[in-house]
Amino acid sequence: MRTEAAGLGTACLVVALLAAATHPATAQSRDVILGTTTSVRDAGLLDVLLPPFERRSGYTVKVIAVGSGQAMELGRRGEADVLLLHDPAGEERFVADGYGVARHALMHNEFVLVGPAVDPAAVRGLDVITAFRRMAAAGTRFVSRGDRSGTHVKELALWARAGRTPSEAWYRETGQGMGATLVVASEFAAYTLTDVATFLAHRLPPALEILVQGDSILRNPYHVIRANPDRFPHINTTGATALADYLLSPETQRVIGEFRRAELGRAIFVPDGTTVGDGRAR
């Protein structure tokens, strides 16, 4: 009997070890995997928000910064515990398809059209749709992220609303994040669409200026979404909820609203977060 019990105990231990190796990101894990758009990382906001959370909670946040489309692909494969995105239509499909839960507005800013100071297409101060039509008519250089990010999706939507199709003669895709794309646009004296936070926070390309801003259709909302634990039982649901609650808390929302405001003379993220019930993000 003792031999059989010992054998059964050993077998159970082996099964448990194999399960742990297959699904390391359990609810007891101290790692939280955050799939996020590059614009939040490039603006430097995560460097301010995540260290206090890690100190207080004991969790370590592992950031995977890619375009929103790529971040959602991580979510569809169960490779992220929580997502921070800025592609509203894509996010709604992601949740409707059962990959994510508890989608909450976190903050917003705006997209802006930037370009060389000489402004060869004469778009300065125009509404964005007219500006896109003028750029196409003039055949001026335009650099796109081309990476299925929220910014790329927005740019394609603007071309569609303008009734124009970019031409290979003047349109280039980088396949990179916002910071790198701004550098390329600067080098080629080209126009590009960017989130205002990355542009103002980095000031990487001095040859570019904001030419079009303030248009209502340039609003750029960010949402936080937890992976669906019913679909992905191995994810760190406890850690994901803790991080989402922290981001939506009044204290963190104040930090978001004040981020680099004094230095840059304007808010580059406007907080939108809310909590419900007991204060936990649902």
C-alpha cells in the first residue's frame, strides 16, 4: 500500500511539474505580461507608471511594446495577461470574439499631422481630410508606420475618408514604431501621422513641425483590456486585474494627467479611467 501511495504521489508530482512548465503564467505568478502599443512606451509614460506598481504589488511587469494589431495577436494566442491599446474598432472585435474582458477607457490624446516647416503641400492649419487630399494631389513624401498599429489603422482610415489612395511614388512604410518612423520622416523631409505624446515627449526630429491638430476626428483613445481567463486559464488573472485596477485608480489617473505637463506646457495624455463597484476594474 505504501509503495502504491508513493508511486501515486510521484506521478502526481510529475504531472504538476509538467503542467507548470507548460503554463508558467498562472494566477500565482509574480510576472504580469503587458502587451502595449509602442506610442505609450515611446512617450515614456510606462517608465513613470510601472515602477510604483511593481514596488507596491510585488509583481514584475514584462512589457511587450508593438503595434496595437500585433498586441491583439498576442492576446489571441494567450501570450499577454493585459493589453493597453488604441484601436477602438479592433478592440471591440477582440472582446466580441471572446479574447478579452473588462475593456475600460484609460486616457486619450490626439493624432497630429507633422511635416517639414516649408510645408510643400500647404496643409498647415487645414482640417485633416483636406490636408490628406492636398498631400495626395501634390505627391509630397509621406512616411507611414505600416505596422497594423492603432496609428497605422487611423492613417488608413483618413486616406479612405479623403477618397485618396497613396501612391508608391511618394508613399513609404517603415514597419516600425512611432519614434523610428518620426526619424525616417525627418530624414526625408516627409509628412507623417503621429500621436502627439510621442512627438512632444521625444523631440527627436527637429526638422518636423505640427501642421494639423485639433480636428475632432483626430481624437486618440486608449483602453485597457484583460485577457479572458475562460479562454486562457493559464494567464495571470490576479496580476492582470491588479495592474488594470492600478491604472484606473484616481491616483494613477492624476499621474497620467500631469505627465510632463509642466515641462511641455500642455497635457499629452488626458485621463479617462473609471472604476466600478468596489473599485476593481471589471
